[in-house]
Amino acid sequence: MKKTLFFLTQLAILLISQFVLAQASKVIVIENVDFEEVNDIEVPDAVLLMGNVRASHDGIVLTCNKAYYFKKEKYIKAFGNVQMVQGDTLFLNSKYAEYNANVKKAYASGDAIMSSPDATLVTDVINFDRNIQEAYYDTPGTITNKDNTLKSNSGRYYVKEKKFRFLTSVTITNPTYVIKSNHLDYFSNSGHSYLLGPSTITSKANYIYTEKGFYDTKKNLAHFLNKSYIKYDDRVIKGDSLYYDRNREFASATRNVKITDSINRGIVKGHYAEVFKKQDSMYVTKRAVAVNFVENDSVYIHGKKLMVTGKEGNRIIRAFNNVRFFKKDMSGKCDSIHSSTKMGLTKMIGNPILWNAENQITGDIMHLIGDKTTQKLDSLKVLENTFILSKDTLGTGYNQVKGQNLYGKFLEGKLHDVDIIKNAEVIYYMRNEAQELIGINKNKSSKINLVLADNEIENITFFQDVDGDIFPEDELPENARKLRGLVWRGDERIKSKDDIFPPEENEDNEKIAKATKSAQGKGNIPMKIRKETLNYDKKKAKK
């Protein structure tokens, strides 16, 4: 019984002490005042405080020239040089202020200034809720810190997180760029900005648009998602995910990458790209393809890796590993390609094969040469082990021309005039206008000239050391109708722009498309920011 009584007594004392402490925490303490009086006529139920007024409540200190203190309501109105200080980090200055100790809310108006070690907010009216440590304003305001100036018509400040949130138009002005957004979170201590709606970043270097992004205003590092692009004077970079380093003028893009060059009329696509603006270069991989517009037609070049370097007029395109290209009336394959706009020269390197109209052309070295003035395809050079092959239009045989080197001229994108130099040989199925076979021309000479029209040999001229004849079909056996080295590769021919991708890359692309569609269906694509931008304003948990 005594133990129970003792326990109840102790509990009562604890409850009473907590109640007293709670009541005490609501009391506004007047720490200093030069003059004090009660004037129920002028301000009923209030104490007039005049001169060097200083009051405190639960960690906040208020100073002013004049105040009305409503003791029963635990409420104070302050006038002239008002300052409220929380701790030693948050200062709120104004011409007029109100503070309610019951609900721990403050109101400041008239040139209101809220400052902390990281930033200063200037506006007309500021409300501060100490319970949740949030300040907000609905009047035009300006926020400044060491690096940036922010202007908005309204905003909210989260004291603990040191974060400003803007849900209306806001502008961040930096010496280098200007950010505009309708939904932005800005951390004043780190300078991190989270762009959560249609936003633009404008500078002398470029123009950036995003609907979801991150920008480190101190390190000048950024990551953008959702319909984002970076626009330079002559180039636009798009992708599902963009990383950007302003200091190096470097950008990388991931998934559904598209880089458009307006001056050179070219497009580069892939699923990963790196762009170095200062070096005028880019690197693209994962289903990479370069599209160039030539002669009112498009040339599609694909390789596992693409590199584009150099300024306009001196640009070089390199493609590596299992390169394929397609153009109307022409396509080809090789190990790699080196194309120079300055030289007007495209080198097909390593096992090159070219299909022009119905002709299959092979050799050890193959060069496509363009007219540097008109940008049109002008000529073809094939060196060592040249072989031109096409199927006979009606029969099962092959028209064949081989020799050491080939020099050809194009007319409207098709081979028209061809010289085969040294050890030239030909087997050609000759037909009349009724397409009847009149004989098989089998000859050798030092040089052969071919004139082609409508994808067929119109004229053959043999030069020096001619040896051969035109044979009736029944006089030339089957084993004599093929030149040594003949390999028909018609099943490898690239017949459309879609054929430039091998089957395994098509499978990978389908996987990427499904993953992207799934992420978009959930309304979010994961923001996989690089390590350089992963300083996410999250304090490490205390051990």
C-alpha cells in the first residue's frame, strides 16, 4: 500500500512538473525595455514596451524599438528595427512583426529579410512556423548567396534541410547561366537544384531544356531526364538520360540518344554517347548509326563504335567493328570506315564489299571519293584483287570482271565508267534486245573499260594483249564460266537502313525498348546520376 502511494505521489509530481515546464515554455520573457506602461484605452489588454525592447521565448530572441505585449494571449506585436533570432544561424529582420508563443508562429512584414550563413531572402512578408521549422512567402522575393541569385513570387524554406522550394515561376541567375523553372528545390548550403517541371538553363555556351533534372550550381555538374536536350549553336543532344559537366563542356547521353548537326545536315544515334564541345568531337556506341544527307539522299553508317571529330569543313567520321552502311542504290560492309569531309574521301578498311545497283564489288582496299564542292559521290578506287560480280539477268550464271585495280566514275549515284587495270579478265553473258543469249564473252587483257547503263554493261573495250573470244553457250563448259576467286555474297547484301544492324543488336535494342517503356509506364525513369553528382544533400547517419 505504501509502495503504491509512493509511486502515485512520484507520478503526480512528474506530471505537475511537466505541466509547469510546458506552461513556462509558452511564456514570453521580457528581458529588457527602457519604458513600460499599460494603456487600456489605446491598446486594451496589452503592455506598451518602448526602447531597446528585448524578449525571448523557447530559443528565439526578439528585439525592436516598440512592442505591444499581450500577456494573457502570449502574443507580441513589434515595430521598428525588428529582429527575431533563432539560435545563432537564423535571423529575421523587418519593420513590423508578430509572434504567437501558443502556436510558435511568427509573421514579419515591411522589407522582411531572412538570413542564414548560406543565403539571404528579401521580400515583403515572411511567415515562419517554428513547430515544423518552415518559412514561406507569397510576395516577390530575392534570395542571394555566394554563387547565385534567385527570384520568385512565392516560396518555402525548410530550415533543417536548408532547402528552398518553389512551385511557381523562379529564376536562378549565375554569372555563367540562368535557370528558369516552375517547380524547383534549391539547397542553399550545397547549391544543389532539383528541377521537377519544365525548366530551361541558358548560357553563352548552350541552351538546356528538361522536365526532370539535377544541377549542382557549385560544381557545375548536372543530370537530366524526361524530354531533356542540350542545344549548342549547331548541335542538339537528346537522350533519356543526360549528364553534363559545364567546366569541361562535356556531355554524355544514355538510351535513345540522338545528336543532330544542323550545319553538316547529319544525325548520330545510339544508346550511349559522349560529346566534347571544346574538342568538337563525339563518341557513340550501342546501336550507333550516323545519318548524313548527301545528294538529296541519306547515307546510314553503322558500327559498334562511332567517332566524329573536327569542325565544319574538316570533320572526320570513324566507324569501327563490323561496319555496315546503306544508301539508295548503294550499300556495303567492312571492318572500319574513315571518312574525311576536307579530303572528300571515305576509306573502307578491312574486308570491304560494296553493292552498287546489282553489282557486287570487292577488293583489298576501297576508297569512295566525293566532290568537295558539290558533296556528291564522284568516283571509286579499288586496289588489289578487284572483283565485280553480278547475276545474269535471266540465267543462272554470273557476269564477272576481275583485275588488280579498279578506277570508276559515278553518274547520279551509280557506277557509269569503270577501268580495270592490270591482269584484267571478264566473263559476260551477252543478250540481244529480246534478252536472248547470243554468247558468253570470255576475255583477258591488260586493261578493260566498262560503260554501264541501267545496271547493265552497255559497252566493253579491251586494251592490249587481248586474249579470248565470244563462245556459244554449248561450247563453254560450266567449270570454265567462273573466274578464280568468285564468291557470290548476295545473302549478305544490305537492302534497307534497318539491315545495317546485325540480329544480336536488334535483340539488345528490343530489351532496351521494353525497359524504357516499363519505366515510363511507372511514371519514372531511375535517376542514375554519376558519382560526381551523387552528393545528395543527405547527411550520413550518426553512428
